[in-house]
Amino acid sequence: MWRTRVAAACVICRSLANSSCGIKRKSPLQNLHLVSRSIHHPYYPSAKFQRPPLRISIQQFSSLNRLPLHKTKLLNVKHGYQSHRNFWLARLASRLLRVRYLILGSAVGGGYTAKKTYEQWKDMIPDLEDYKWIVPDFIWELDELVDFEKLLKALPDADDLAKLMPDFDKIGESLASLKGFLSPGSPGETAFRATDQGYDNDKQFKKGLLGELILLQQQIQQHEEEARRAAGFSSQQKRKVSDKEKIDQLQEELLRTQLKYQRMLERLEKENKELRKLVLQRDDKGIHQRKLKKSLIDMYSEVLDILSDYDASYNTQDHLPRVVVVGDQSAGKTSVLEMIAQARIFPRGSGEMMTRSPVKVTLSEGPHHVALFKDSSREFDLTKEEDLAALRNEIEIRMRNSVKEGCTVSTETISLSVKGPGLQRMVLVDLPGVISTVTSGMAPDTKETIFSISKAYMQNPNAIILCIQDGSVDAERSIVTDLVSQMDPQGKRTIFVLTKVDLAEKNVASPNRIQQIIEGKLFPMKALGYFAVVTGKGNSSESIESIKEYEEEFFQNSKLLKTSMLKAHQVTTKNLSLAVSDCFWKMVRESVEQQADAFKATRFNLETEWKNNYPRLRELDRNELFEKAKNEILDEVISLTQVTPKHWEEMLEKTLWERVSTHVIENIYLPAAQTANSGTFNTTVDIKLKQWTDKQLPNKAVEVAWETLQEEFSRFMTEKKGKEHDDIFDKLKQAVKEETIKRHKWNERAEDSLRVIQHNALEDRSISDKQQWDAAIHFMEETLQSRLKDTESVIEDMVGPDWKKRWLYWVGRTKEQNIRNETKNELEKLIKCNEDHPAYLANDEVTTVRKNLEARGVAVDPCLIKDTWHQIYRRYFLKSALSHCNLCRRGFYYYQRHFVDSELECNDIVLFWRIQRMLAITANTLRQQLTNTEVRRLEKNVKEVLEDFAEDNEKKVMLLTGKRVQLAEDLKKVREIQEKLEAFIEALHQEK
């Protein structure tokens, strides 16, 4: 460094030597001080220069410690040139120039040294070009987004900043009371230390603020000492002030200072909130391509949501921390929660119970002030009044839907998440207000139910109890304080909040009563901290901002603060939210690892039980079992498309004939067979077939097709799959089948098209070949034989067993059967006498049969005679028709000649051929509708039913039951809870 200064001085000297300053001298070096000449020019003989002694006293300072050094005196130097000794003005100027040159040389030398040192340090610093990605991109763009010149102009001047500084003289006077408040063991510190701490994510901000406060305290102590010293000298001159006036002045000054710094803190927090909001918004727009991690509070809230759905079948208790908000009805619980959430999100009513079920509110930080439910993707913008009204309405609807019939409150939890800039991170549970009397319209057990719900949440040893007490009513009317004192006798996790303090100050005759409540001396319960808040003027249309302003204005002018009945850290909902959040996270850090270990042990027990009971089965929970059953059902529906057309048509034809055969025989064939000639027979048949086709036949055919489809679908659904069959799906498959059948409807246009096809088929009478003729005869014989068999069975039931059965099986006839048997014998004689007898008995014939029976001692009723005649004649007719079929086997030749010159008429064969052909064509048409349309529509309905069932958890719980399912469900939930807790603990440790 010394060599550097020498080089710099040489340069200066040369420059001075070449310049002319207007003073005549032989050499410019004569004007330099001797020290400079002796150092910079050792070759110059100092003995030639002699001057009068010059004594200069220079006080030097160090740039490191700012302390004065020892005074040094320059040597007496005699200069050699003394030619201008009489010009005193020139000598004075030369001396001044020498001092200037010395200072200038030192400055230049020091600057050069500083530059060289800076370059050495710069070389030592690593190159950070490769680490530019750590800094977000938008930081480099701030100069484009923010006008720094405008911000610089907007900054206050030094005079304005001086005005903002506190009056240290007055603060020094009030330091005694302030030190008493801040001293260890004071009531303010033991009550709660919430306002001294903040969030973990604002640590850097809080550290800087804490440093400023410490510096301020040191300055206050210094001013206090100076004030005491000054007071010692001027105590005799100052006038004594009374103690009361001094206390008032101190309190007013202290309040003014606290409010000033409170406003400064709020302003800084507001700026921080805006910056964080800007950062989060830029992240949402995709400026940063990195994936944002889920916040701690969101991870913790997910664990609580899973636990709320978990059925603790294995005595697994949930001891994770929550903030449980309890209080008497209309005490202001909801208002306190709204102030913490900074939005009017809950339904309100004057004196009416509004909170009918627990509401879990998860508060977290985000760029926008929004709210959303756990089971919904809709976001409610809390800055818009329309969305706020919709949110309040949705919460009220969910509460009323959760309440079962005959009840007033519900135990089901409504999960709500609220995000916004600057919100304190925590999980709160708002419980129904505690009541003392059950009023009209409430269920009789409402009071006990509310008590049980509150105890269930408060008995959690890690739950933070936020006890809300109405300050505007008498403290003796409180119910919740006794309940809280039972759950937390030591008050280690209870925070007491006194609401409506503005009304209490007006109405309470003795303000000391409020002080006793806040100090915990009035109630038997103990608490970790006591707070007093104001949540508005009672108007439901007030905004959060107006409530905050009113609260701040009230406490600023309140006598409770001025008279030290309330401490500054015990008022406002902002301090309350900071305190609750700090206590919540403290409790989380202390207990979360213990809870993770408990769930780990529960998981081991469940896994051991599964291995012992179901060693060869996979651990499929209810959702996985439903997906497996869904795939099986869809495979079975697809199997319907693989049914052959022949199988469909055979089933349809057989079922349709079984459904319409009775109508064909009774209403078409038998009436037509009673006609006199073939022309009348054909006319009667055509008329009746036309009527049948127009009204009944298409509808019957569609019904048969739908029933056939149901039978095949049911067969595939219920068919055993051998060893792979799992009976756990039977109830689900049955429910899917029933619901699908209920929803499926046949195409309405199918009947119209089917009617035309059937009508055309029945109008055709032309049998083309002998094979069709024989097929018609076979069809007719089968039909008549089955009818004959049925008729004989009916007759046997009427007349009783014949003599063979009576002898072999030792059975007899009843009295009615004997009467019917005698009537049958008499009627058979009548038919033998007249083989061409018509189908109906004449009245005189009925009288004759009755008299004949009475002559043999058998009393019979005319209705019984007619009933018996119907079955006897039917059997006789069917036997005659069967014999006629045998004769018509060789009648195809006569049919081709249109029965000309032939006594053999086979019109009944033609009728049955027309029926048979109609059945075949109808079955083919229905089969096409089934395979082309209805099976696909059925498959679509099955998928819709399965999708509906998949979204209905209650349905799945009802249809998929059993120990195996429940064990798998518990195992899945415990695993999920443990994994999420471990992830949360890891993130929590990283944040530390």
C-alpha cells in the first residue's frame, strides 16, 4: 500500500511541475512539503532547502474504529530557496497547496488500494452464472413491471421520517410500566406469548422486525438513563405532577406508540401480502414451469378428511390436533371464525340455531380469496357478494341434508377449505352451539346430542379448545365454561375468547368484572390465554373491513385499555388468530409423530389378521372389488351378443306360442270349428285373426321378447363361474340386474312395424309344398294333444280317481266328485246319441239331464251340468280333431285342387300353418330387434347403472359387505393415513 501511495504521489508531482500556478519559482518541488520531497525524491538534497520552522497539528482518524489517534508534529524544515521571502501571500498559498496535495495523494493511493482489494475479493467470489435458475424469472423483470423511480419519488423526506419517529423523552418516562409488562414472570407473559411469534414461512420478516424492536428497546433504555440524569439536576425546578395525571399521560403515550407501530406492522404485512399474491399469481400463469408442492396445511387437512371417513373398528383413536370452536348458542362463534377466515361465509340468524352439524374449515394461503368443498370442484370467489351468498346457501343446504328425519343436529362433518393471501394456516371445527333448554320444533334429545358431539371433539388430548363466551350477557348464564373445564381442567390447551366487548363495556356496571374474566379469576375454568374481541355491530350486512375498522377504533378509545384492564396483546381478532395458529402448529409438532407411530402399529395388526384369515386372496378394498365386479358384469352383457340367432328364434317362438295358444284355441279355432261349412270357417278365422293382430298380438310379441331378453340376461348374471366364482358379488349383480330392467324400455315403434309384418303373414293361405303341410299337421297335433292332456287332467280332478287308482292307491271320491261323475256319464250318453252335437247345451237338454240324475237320486245344479259339459265336449272335440289330422295327412293333393269334388276339407290345417308361419316370422323379426338394438341399449343401461352405483358410496357399502371387505377397507385407510402422515412429517421437518 505504501508503494502504491509513492507511485501516486510521483504522478501528482510531475503534473504539478508541468503546470503553472501564477507564482514565480525556480522549481515546483520547492512548494511541496519536506516529507513529500524526502519520500518521493530521495535524490534531492534536503540540506539546500531551509525555511523557518513550521508547526502543524493534525488529528488523524482511523476508518476502522473511528477513534482519535495520537497527535503528531511535523519536523522543522528549512527550505533552500528564499528568493520570494517578502511575498507573504504567495507563501501562504504555497502552504495551502502543500496540504491539498498531501490529502489528494493519500486519497488517490487509498482509492487504488481499495480497487485492487476489491478485484482480489471479486476473484475469490465463485461464478454464480450457473445458479441463476435459483432466482425466479420474474425478479429479473421487476424493473419492467415496477416503476422504481416513481416509488423513489413517493418515499417520504428526512423531515417526514423524523416526524414518524417516536418521542423518546416521553417513552423514557413510560418505560417503567413497559418493563413491568415485558419482564419475565409477568401476567402478560404467562397469559400468552402469541403476538411475539408468527408463521414459519415469515421467519425472515419476523427476525428483522424483532431486531428493530430490540434496537428500539435499547434506545428507550438509553433515553431513560439520560432522562433520569437530567431529572436529577432539574428536579428542584420542575413542578410536581400528581400520580393520577402521570399515569394517564403514560397510558396515553403507550397506547399511541403501540397503535403507531401496530399500523406500521399492518402496512408492512399488507405489502408483504401483496408481494406474495403477485408471486403466486405469476406461478399460476405458468411463468415458472416448476411444480408447486402442496402446502403443509393442505397435507394435514387431507389426513383429517380421511380420518373423518374412517370407522375405527379396531379402537384406533384419532388424536391429531384441531382447533375446536365451542360456545353457547348465539355467543358469536361463527363471527369469530369469519373474522379469522376474513369472509362472511356462514349462514346467520338472530337467535335461531344455524350451525346444525360440525363444519371443518381449513385455512391456507393462496393468491386468491376462494372457498371450495372437499367433494366439489366449484370455487367460490369470496370477494364477490354473489358467490358469498351462494356459499352460505350451499352450507345451509348441506347442513339440512345431513340432519336425519326426527333430529335437529347431525354428527356428519362438512369439510370446507378457504384460501387467501395472508390467512393464518390452521384447521378449525365449528360445532353447534350449546343450549340449556330444548324449545319447540327441536328433537327431545337435541341438548344431549350437542353435548356428546362437543365432548367427542374436546376429549382429544391434542385438540385446542377455543372457548367463546358472550361478553354482553351475565357470566353466570354460561354453560360452555363448565363443559370446557371438565374436558381440560388444567387449561393447557384452552384459549378463552370474550366476544361483544363493546356491548359489555356499555352494559356492565363494573368494568372490573371484564378484567376478572380476562384474567381468569371469574370462571372456575383455566385457560392458556385470554382474548377480548369485537365482531361488529350486529348487522349481518357488515363487511370484514368495516368490522376491523370498528374493532380497532373501539379498542383505541376504550377505557379498558387506557386503565390497563386489558393488555394490548389480548385484544383484536388479528392477535387472536396469530395466537391460535401458533398454538395449533406447536401442538402439531409435538403430537404428530406419536400419532404416526400409533397408526403404524394398527397397520401391522390389520395386515397380520388378513394373512391369517385370507392368505390366498388379494387385499381388495370396496372400490377395487366394485371395479372387478363391474368388469365381470360388462363381460356377461357382452356375452348376450354371442347368443346364436337360432337360439334366440327358438326361444322367442316357443315362448310366444305358449303365451297366445290359449287365445288361438279358445277364441279362434273352437268358434270357427262350430260353423257349418268351410266358407264360414275361413271367414270367421279371417275376422278373428284380423282383430287379434290389430289389438293384442304385437303387444304380446314385444312382451315376450322383453321377457326373453331378461331371462337370458339373468341367466348370464347368475350363472356360476366354477372355482373362480366369488359370491361376494351376488348382491351387487342382482341389484344391477333389477335396476337395469327397471330402466330399460322397448322401442315404441317396434309394435307398429311388427303389426304390419304379422298381418301380412296371417293373410297368406298358400302352402307351397308337402313338407310345410306335414309340419303344419305336426304342429296342430302337438297343440291338440297338449290341450287334450290338460282337459283330461281337469276332468280327473272333477270326477276323482278311476277304479284303478282307487284300488292301487286306496283313495276314494268325495261327494261332489261322485255327483260330477254321474253327471259326466249322463253327458257322455248324450254325445254318443248325437256325434254332431253343438258346443252348447240347450235348456231342455239341461233339464233332461237333471231329471235323469234326480231319478237316480243325484241332486245336481244346472250350472254344474253346464260346467261339466264344457270339459266333456272339449275332450270329445279334441279327440275328433286329432282323428281328422290323421285323415288330412293325405289331403295335400286335395288342398292343391282347392278341395274340389272332395268330401275331405282340411281348413284347420291351413289355419295352424298360418299361425305357425306367423310365429316364425315374428320370432325372426324380434330376434333382429334384440341383436341390433335392444341388447346394445341394455348394455348402455348397465353401464349407466354401474356408473351411478360407483358414485354412490352408500350403495356400494350396502351391496359389498362382509368381514373381508371391511378388513380390506380398514387396512387401506390406515395405510393411506400413515403414508400421508409420514409425508407431512417429512415436509414439516424440511420447513423447520
